[in-house]
Amino acid sequence: MPHPHQKNLLTSVQMAHFVATGSLRMDAVVPDEMNQQAIEVLKAGIPGVPYGTPLSEAFVDSEFVQRLVQLPEVAGAIHSLVGPEPTVDHHAVHIRKANEGEAQNLHGDAIIDVRPDAFDVQLMYYPQDVTLEMGGTLSVPGSHLRRTNESDTGRYQNLLGQTRLVCPAGTVQFLHHGIWHGGRKNDSDIDRYMFKIRFNPTVRQVRLWNLEDLYDEEVARELDQSFPWYENATGRLEKYNRIKLWQALTGDDTFDPEFWVTRVSNRPQRVVAQRSLNPHAARHATKEMA
């Protein structure tokens, strides 16, 4: 895929928002004429793509998906988050039937993932206006860096600060693979469609976005935000984890505005020189040792 124009790459503030919340939303970014085609395309199904296929070689049998991932804003976000030529992990068409009466458990799309400096990204495309009654994707901001195992969070029904997606047609949302999320039940009279692609990076995810605002004060504010469901103590761990990820993404291990990382990584190596004993003390020490 061609390198996106710099103006279509994410900004540092947008990247910091993703690192802090685990998601990034782009409203009505897909043109109406594509949205109008989408339902029939998704109903027919998207041909399979083998795991690990480079994005430029994937979806050769789906001109619609090729157009979707090549939209300037979408391509710019993909490049900013996972770099050039990511591979496709999997894709799926999710349909919530009208008045279905069943919701998906809260879950993350990974087993316990201990990678401190890499992540996968899931693109979610909504071709219709999604109302609250249609059961848009629920997600829990700031949950993506907690090390949980897939559906271990399924026993949780509601968390303070959770969001239920309500959006205009053509909205694309990017999610960190670890964020807690789930499709809600559709209480409307309209089937709801969503198309998902998971991308795996093939390069180090370092400074892949538009860096013009890298030192904007808003970056630090985004990374320092809290969420209502956080406990005081473990909420601080979330901020620590974010700063570690931001340091990895920027290649700058000195970035630490509130010193969360500095405090627990301070391990001085300098040794204080020992003063020499005077001759009398040295003789006395020698006799004692004898």
C-alpha cells in the first residue's frame, strides 16, 4: 500500500488518546455511496483471507474492502497505529439481528498478553446509523492494558464510564486488541451490521504518525486522564502502563511528566568512593582481624 500523506496520519494527541483509552473513533469517514452498498456486500459475505496475509495482498476478491482500507483517513490511521504493510489476523462480519434479545459478554480479544511495546489493532466499520436501541459495541475506556484472559471479564455487567457506541453511518472505530468490549443486544426493528478486521504489525511501532505536535501539552493531559471505574491504587498502575507504552512508541524513555516510571526504575549505579583508613586505624584493624 502507498505511504499515506502526512496530513492523513494521526496526530500525537490522537495517538496519546488511543494509548490512554484503547480506542480511536472516526465519525462518518466512509462515503455515503459506500455505506449504501455495504449491507448487500456484508450480507453476501467477505471472502476469507489466510492468517498473516499482507494487507496489500489481502481482500483481492473484495473490491469493497480494498476501497475501505485505502480511504485516506482510514489508511492514515492504520499506518499510524501498526505501520506499513501490516498483516491480516482475521476478519468477520458481525450481525445483530433485530430484537435479538441477547448480548455478548464483556471480553478482550487476547489471552494474557505481556507484550509491553507492541499491540494489534481492530478496525470496526459501521455502515448504518447506530442508535442506542440497536446495541452498538460497548467498550470500557482504559481497560486495554490490564492483563486479563479473553472472557474472564464476562461476569461484569456494567462498569462506570463504559461507552455504548452511537454513531452516524460510515463510522470507523479502531480498538486496541486488549480493550474490554462486547456487542449489546439489538432492541430495534433493524438488523445491525459491523465489519471487523484485525491487523498485526510487521515493524516496530515507533514514531509512525505525524510528529509535528509530539511535544504538545495536550499529549501529557491525554495520557494522565482517569476513568470512573478505576480504583485509586490500580488506576495509578494504568497510568504507569500508559507511560511505558508511550515511551516505547516514541523511542523516548525520558518522557514521564508525573514521574510514575522514574520513581520505580531509579536504580543508581554510581558507587561512592570509600575514604582510605589512616595508618594508625589500619594497624588497629589489622590486629583486630588477627
